[in-house]
Amino acid sequence: MSLGFIMLVHTAFDRAEQVARYWASNGCPVVIHVDGKVRPARFRAFRDQFRDDPMIRFSRRTRVEWGKWSLVRATQFAAERLLADFPDVRHVFLASGSCLPLRPVSELRDYLDAHPETDFIESVTTEQVTWTVDGLEAERFTLRFPFSWRKQRKLFDAYVRFQRRFGLRRRIPEGVSPHLGSQWWCLTRRTLSSILSAPDRASMDAYFAKVWIPDESYFQSLARRYSTQIESRSLTLSKFDVQGKPHVFYDDHQPLLERSDCFVARKIWPRADRLYEVFLDDTRLANRGAEPNPGKIDRVFSKANERRGQGRPGLYSQARFPSPGLENGLTCARYNIFSGFDFLFDGFEPWLARRIGGRIHGHLYAPERAEFAGGETLMNGCLSDSAALRDYRPTQFLTNLLWSTRGERQSFFIGPHDAQDVVPFVTSDPNATIAAVTGAWAVPLLTSNLGFDAIKAEAARLQRVELAFLKELKSPGLAARVHVWPLADFVAQPTEKLQNVLSEITGPSPRRLTDLPPMRDLTGFRDFLLRLRDGGVKPQVMGDLALFPTKTDGGAKHGSV
């Protein structure tokens, strides 16, 4: 009997029972501390299940709170009983009720037999700590913490600031070198007994009781006083995310856990039936002699933490939105926005689809509905064409559409008739390519059956909207690729200008544009604009009016194709 286990249990009692019986059946005594917050009836039912097993005992209970001295006190209670009841134990292994052995107990015993005087406990000085998240390092030993970090966070932070401001400090006891490390250790009997029976234990306990998160520093610091040989590492695999919370292992993590070669892992999901079935089976293939090496899987966890902290580009959690400027990419893929072309050309959408491929939508932000490609009413990701749903979060509508259709480039049209809330977002997005012919919205008005007063009012409204759109295209935060031409400049050389846009979208091609969809008749367009001007609506976005044909010109004078 060279190895004993301490288990700190507060939930998932069925799994804790499985693991405790596994260790006991392999000749290892187990002392269990059950959180004092567990109801007496539940505790008695759990304890009574072990009446027939002399290798499993229970320690005195205390109510445990995260980050408080009670967690160390619970460990002390269990350690004292283990050392008193089982004098043959040489190494004491601290585990939790959510821990799971990854290798047979015989391998762990052989490993410790090869290191009979070694204490396995992560123990590093405060200057060397690199893993704390939103935590205190050296100050946890010199400040006072009367308030709970979890339950009284505002008071906790305020009192820390108060102590810093007025220079209030606690004195570190003589002979104590502050060290930090993982709570999960494996200590020799000699070292653990020395800590628990030290003549100055009362003063040490009183000091560490006021240290923040003492379970990460009490044994880690005091082991340095008594140990003759420390390996500053834990034999328990325990990984943490970017918020300092432990990673939870599920059934599909089995290959990862096996690759680590660690003896124990924390924290296992209680319903991971396959993990408990596989790792509590001593007939599985042994891995004798392998050195525990969690570094083998560090890359996987680093990648997971990176993804946890940054997310995937363009994917937004429905539970929490990132703060502005902290997104990992506004969108997940390149996309194109065209403005004015469908007013100027007949059949521009099918022509564009043949040229650049992908999916060509109509006006996604039209007032009545989102005009999905092919007249669809429901898109990938269950995106509805409902204008009300779209306008509730217009930017998320676009990001969800791009995410749900990734792998296929999306294009859509926007104009001054459409909702404009998404414009600041797309102009700040490097994935967006925006091509706009300003003033093209006036072409349909030329042949409109509306009265002239109604046309003037509509022209004034659309021009105001387009001027705001142009202002966004010139904003300091512009990141989109932008091509903007006044209508007069575009109709003078449409082929060349469209060629530049398509080359940017699809890449340079030796084939030049030789055909364009038919342009709408602009005969009399100049006269129409002059009439608007004389009626009080000055055309500002169409360019040089002299470039447009009049009724007497006998036809549209636009560039050849």
C-alpha cells in the first residue's frame, strides 16, 4: 500500500463512487471529503454505499467556497485522516470528484515507486507565473480579501483599489517563499506530514486563510519548506480556457486524453459514459514507462483557447456579441454590392451571374422583403425574406447569410430605395466590394407615369439618401473596396469601368468584355434633369449634365460596347 487518494466531492456522486471504488479495488485507500453544502440526507446516502469497503473513508466536513480558505481546510481534514488511518501510504494524490484515471493504477504506482522521495506539485514563484487570467499574482499574498470575488465582486474590487491607493500591505511570514501552482498535487507522506504537523502551522494557516485563492498557494509554498525533491508539475491533466475556467472533457476527447499520457484528468463531464467505461477498465492496453506529457496536446488547447477568445471570422454567437472593434473579422467571406446598375441596364442580374458566378441576389434590403436569388423566400440557415426580421438586426442578417452560404460568393444590389442601416457596416468591412453608379435611380423616373410634383419629391428624397450613402463611402473608417462613378462618367465608358470591377472580383482575365446587357434609353434624360433643376431639385450626383442626350439628339449618346 504505497499510494492513497484524497477526493473532494460536491456533485456527480455516482461518478465519484465509480472512481473511488476503482482506486480502492486496486489497493489504494481513499478518503473522501463531501462539501458541507451537500444536504445531510444526500451525504448519508452517499456514505452508506461504502459501508462494506474498509479502503474508503470519509473526513470531517466543511462548507467549501471557491477561492476561499475552506477548500484548503477540506483538504487538510481529508489528508489528516488518510495519514492517520493508513500508515503504509507513501504518496498522497489529491483529486476531485470529477477526476478520472487515464492509466491503470499499477502504472501510477510503478511510476511513484521509481520516484519515492519526489513531490509532484506545480510550484512556481510569482515572477514566473504566466497562466493567471484576470487574477492577482504577488498581491494575493500582501493584500487582504474579506469579500468574496464571486458573490461580492464590486466590494472585492473596491477594497483592492483602496489598499493599493493607501499602500496597505500584509507582511509575508518569515521562511515563506510565495509560490503558485495547480491545486492538484501528489505529495510524499513526509512532506505532507511536515506541513500538517509544523510547530507554526497555526500562524501559517492564519496567514494563508487571508490569501486570495489559497488552494493555489498553501501547499505550493509550504512544500518548498520541507520537500527534498520537487518536480514542479502536476500528474493531473487540467486545462483552462481564456477566462480561467477548466476545460470539460467529453466522450469525443478520448484520443486526446490518451495521447497526453497523464495519469489522471480533470474535469470530466458526468455523462461521458464512454470515457468512464474505457478508462476504468484495467484490461485495456497498458502504456508502461510513458512519461506524462500534457505538452503533446498543448497545441490543441492553444488553438481551442484562441478560437474561444476570438471566434471564427464572421461567426457571431447568438448568446453574446463582441464589443465593437474586437470582432475576428466582420464577415467570413468576400461579397459584392452593386448600386445603380439594375436601374441602368435591362437584365443585369442574369448577365452578372454568367460573368462572376456565385449567387446574385436582388435588393436584399428592399422595403417589402429581402429579394433572395431565384425568388426564394427562405435561405440557408433558415433566413427568412421577412423585412421585419431582417430590419431587427440588419448587419446580423448579412453576416448570417454569408456564414450560411460560405464557399459560394454572394452579390446583391442596394439603392436609395432600400433600408440603409447596413451601409456603415459594409463600408467598414474589408471583405466588401462596392460598385456604385450614382444618380442611376433617376433613369426609371424618366419614364415614370407619376405627376411631376410627385417625381420631384421622390427625386429629392432619393438624392438625399444617396448623398448620405456617398458620405459613408468617403468616411475615415472605410475598408471596403469601392468603385464609384457619376452616371454621366459611367455611360461615357461603361465597358472599361465594368471590366475593372469584374477583374477585381474574379481576378485578371485575358478575355475582355465584348458585350454588355442592353442599356436603357436615355433620350431626353438631360432635359428631364434640367426640368428637375428648374423645379427646385438640383441634380448633384449625376455628373456633367452636358454628357447626357437630349430629345433632339435622336438617341442615347453613351459609350460603345
